[in-house]
Amino acid sequence: MAQHRIMVIDDEKIVGDMAKLSLEQEGYAVETFLSAEPALKRLEEERFDVVVTDYKMKGIDGMEVLRAVRSRYPATQVIMITAFANLDAAIEALRRDVHDFFPKPVKIKELKASIKRALEKVA
Amino acid sequence: MKIEKKLILSNIINGTFIILIGLFAFQNLNLVLTKLRFVEIADDLNASFLAMRLSEKNYFLYQDRKALGEIRDKVAATTQTLEAEKGDIIPAIGETDLRKLESLLKAYAKTIEPVRGTVPPDAAQEERIRGAGRSLQEYADSITRLERKRVNDIIQDAKRILIFSFWAILASALLIGHFISQKIVRSLRQIEKMTRSISEGNFAQVRDIRSRDELGSVIDAVNHMSEELAHREEQILQSKKLASLGILTAGVAHEITNPLNNISMIAQTYEELYGQLGEEQRISLMQKVDAETERIRKIVKNLLDFSKPKDAQPKEADLNAVIQKTLTLVQNMIDVQNIETIIRLDQGLPRVFIDEHQVQQVLVNLITNAVQAMTAGGRLFIATRRGKDGSSVEVTVKDTGQGIQPGFLPHIFDPFFSTKGEGGTGLGLSVSYGIIRNHRGDIRVESKPGVGTTFTVELPLPANS
């Protein structure tokens, strides 16, 4: 079975670092980005199974990432995390077919479980 | 002394003066009347004396015995008149002159007495009679002349005194009027100056007026009002700050979420991967926790500093640093509204002498307004630079929001003027204005509906920079 590829986009460097440490333990290939632009570029080169993205970012925000990924790469699942526990944003994300929506602070175990479910969907 | 009392006193003084002059004029008039009455009597007497002398002459010329009878009749009539008019004569010429006149008349009568007209009068007798007659007539004449002159003198004196009093009263009335109005005008000017300075937000007291009159009371009242206003302004300042704090707290709570999440994720990873982590990695993670804690501490400290009520404490400060600090408080509010911020701080900006917290409050107010004007997102531009003439620094807060209607522009710094409906207290800009004016600075606005609004805060540089 090929290694699953996970992408983490968050302008907080620690989020990517910690997610990478934990998720690599699970055997995933993890790439982290501090903003959406290089991440979207990378998606053009490589297929990722799950994209974990922050909602509020400078430049292209999480909602845009969700829209772009779901329209261009329907097989890729998107998990959104946000420091703004905002119901409107959650509803919009659901409409755009988000796989999961996490308010910060994120429970890594829950994130892992969510990723596992997403991968089952992909498979 | 009260102005009212002063006016009454000056009126009493002038009034008393006028009454005294009136009394004096009345007395003079009475005296003149008495003298005139005497002059009238004297004219009659003189006429009688003249008639006597005429009869006397007739007798000596023609030895007319009838003339003797006429003289005696006249002497008797004149004596009677003197006696009868005594009441009018004595006040005019005094008793001595009356006695003298009477005695001269008696002496004349006496010289006439022995003459019977049977024998022609001898020369010596004739001389005695003529002499007595002459002295009588001359004395009466001289008294009359003197009295006429006196009447004239009295009238002249009275005229002079009246003219003098007229000028004196006029001068005193003008002087007192001038003095009191001067004082009133001076005090009113001071009050005017004071109220003007109060309306500019400067609540200094007027202490150089010591008057205990009505104006003193007005100044006391204005001083009291000024004190109250200063007190109220402090309260408004604080309540406005608390209102801003409400807005900020929501944002800051979110701002804290990110470092909290970081700490939480580090802790979870540390716990889960403890065995796999190397010594160095563990230390590095804990350092990260520490750094993130510091991040939270800074945000909370800024918020606490902002909320604390403080008296104005101007200190030398770096305006750019104050702006950066303010941005940590408002960053979240800006982010939520999908607003792009462009910050251009002049790195060579001279240091200013300001109350950091108050200026921070102004910046929070201006940025909050800008963000609220850009409900559909936009660009927030914050810049610092040196003022045009080099004696000040300027902060510009510019938005691409809905702008302010030209009709509202003159009122936006008025207290309780708000275009935000229920959401606005109408105090933000008026408080900001007050703060900047207290710093001897200026705050200006330019706005175009649909294009955006630019606020420029100008703060003076300390004199030595």
C-alpha cells in the first residue's frame, strides 16, 4: 500500500511542525506550508490524499483552499482548522464539502481519527 | 464688595452731594430774598430820607413852616417803618446797622426838634440839621449799596458753586461708571477666555481673580464647572476606553487562541512521542512552549495596560512602537473583516513626548472606525512621517471604506455624534480629539463617500528635538 500523503497549511509554524511529528508516526508522508499559494502550487505537482488547512490566513484563506481543492482534485479531502470558532464559516465549509472542521486548540488524536476516516473515504 | 453695593454706594454719595448743593442753593436763595426785601425797604427809606432832605431844603430856602411839619411826619413815619420792618431788616443788615440807622434818624429828629419856625434858623443850627440829614442819607445809601453788592456777590458765588458742582458730579459719575464697567469688562473677558479654553478641552482654573463681587461668584461657578467637566471627561475617557475594550477583548481572545493551540499541540505531541523524542528535541519543544506563553503574556499585558484608568503621564516614546503595540490589540478585528493592512512607519521618526496609553486609545478608536467603515473588506493604511514644517510628527490612518457624508464632517468630533446608530456612543472621536488637543496636537479628517476616509493625527515634537 502506497504511503498516504498529507498536506498541512497553517501560518503558525508550530501547527505544521507538531502535525508533521505526530502524523509521520502514523506512517503518513507529511508536507507543511505556511501559506496557501505555495501549497496550491505543490498540489499541481503531486496528489495529496488529505489537506489540513487553517481558515484564517493572509492572502488566500482556508475557504479558498477548500474551494480550489474540491473543484480541482475531488479525490482529495479537506479538513479545516480555525482559531475563529465561527458558525457561519463552519456552515459555508460544510456546503463546500469539507470533510471535517476543528476549532483550535486542536486535539491531535481527534485530528488523526478524522484523517483516518477521510482516507477511508478516499479509498 | 459686591458691584450692586458699589453702585448703590456711589449713587448715595452722588445723591447726598446733590442734596447738599440743593440745600446750599436754597439757603442762598433765601438770603437773597431777605436782602432783596431789605433793598426794597431801603429804597422806601431812601425815598423818605430824600423827601426829608427836600423839605429841609425848602424850609431853609423859604422858611416854609409847612416843610417842618412834613419833616417831622416823615421822621415819625420812617421810625415807625423801621420798627415795623425790623423783622425783615435785622436778618439782612444785622442789628448794629439798624441801631446805627435808628440813632442817626433820632439824632436828625433831635436837631429838628427845637426848630419851631417862629424865628429863622441860625447858621449853626442849619449846619447841624443839614449835617445830621446828610449823614443819615449817606449811611442809608451806603448800606443799600453794600446790600445790593452783597446780593450780587451771593448770586455770583451760587452760580460758580453750581457750575463747579455740575462738573464735579458729572466727573464722579463718569469715573465711577468707568471704574465699575472696566472691572466688569475685564472680568467678563477673563470668563470669556476661560470658557473658550474649556470648550477646547482645557480645564484649567482661573485663579488670578480675587474679587468678592458677583463676577467673583460667576468665576467661582465657572471654576467649579470646569472642575466638574475635568472630572466628567476623565469618566468619559474611561468609559469610552471600556467600550473599546469590549471590542478589543473579543479580538484578543481569538488572538490568544493561536498560541494556546500551539502550546496544546506541543504538549500533546510531547506526551505522545515522549519515547521517540531526543533530548535536544524535548528541550526545543519546551522552549517553544515558553515562547508561546510569552506571546500570550504580551497580548494580555497590552490589554491590561489599555484598560487601566490612568492619569495623563506624558513620557518620551517611540510612536512607531506605540502603533505596533496597538496593532497587536486590533489585528484580529482587522483579520476577521478580511482587511488588508499596509503599514508604512518612518524608521527615522523622532521620539515624541506623549501619554502612550491615551495615544494608543486614539489609535484604537481610529482603527476601529476604519474597520467598521469597511464591512465589505478593504485596505487599511497606517503610516507615520515627519510633519511638513519638521516640528511635529504625523500618523495617518486611512481606509477604503464607505466614507463620511460631507454634511456630517463638521460634527464628527462633537460628543455624542454618531453615524453608527445603536452601535456607536458618539464619544470615540470626541474623546480622541480631546486627547490630541491635550497633547497640543491636531487631528484632521478628509473623506469622500464611497472612496474612504483619512484621519491625520499631528503630534508636536518636544522643543529640543
